[in-house]
Amino acid sequence: MAELVRWETDRGPVVVETDELEPGFRSVARSGETIAREARVKFEDALQSVRDVALSALATFRDGDLRPDGVELEFSVKLNAEAGAVIAKTSVEGQLRVRLSWGETRPDGS
């Protein structure tokens, strides 16, 4: 059964479709086979933990001996009203793809 979850944001509500009932939601409306639920936390608050993870990973890869010119992080985010936003798993493991890139040699020889 399709689940629709309404998240409040600073710019208005956003509705997200989920495949299964997640804990931490309260019912808003029910029509036919679709249930609309409302998250108990704001969307921005839910995403804060993912933002913190991204900042931590970027700091880890930018500091030290590697000194890449570019760092790309890619991960899927699953929204859960109890846990906020979490990095979604692929198969049985968590998923985080990191791509580091280096351009031409810098004038300082590095």
C-alpha cells in the first residue's frame, strides 16, 4: 500500500511517497488505498544529520596528505520521522560513494 508523508519545510509542505509504514508518523487523511501521514519533525531538521555526515566526510578527505582538487560524495537518503534522514542501504550494506579528483600539478609542486 502506498504511503504519502507530508513534511513541513521553511518554504511550505512537501509530500514524499514511501513503500511501507514507518514509525513516527501520525495519520492525516485516508482515501482508498493511499494513506497520508504527517512527519513529526521538520524536513530541514531531518536532513541536518545527513548534512553533518557530508561535512565530516568532506573534511576527512580534504585534510591530510591527499589534498584532492575535487571531492564528490554520493549517497541515497531515506526519510524516517523517528530517525530523521538516514543514508539508505543498498543490499545489506550502507551506501556512500566517494570520488576524489586531481587536476594538473600545482605551482608549489604538489
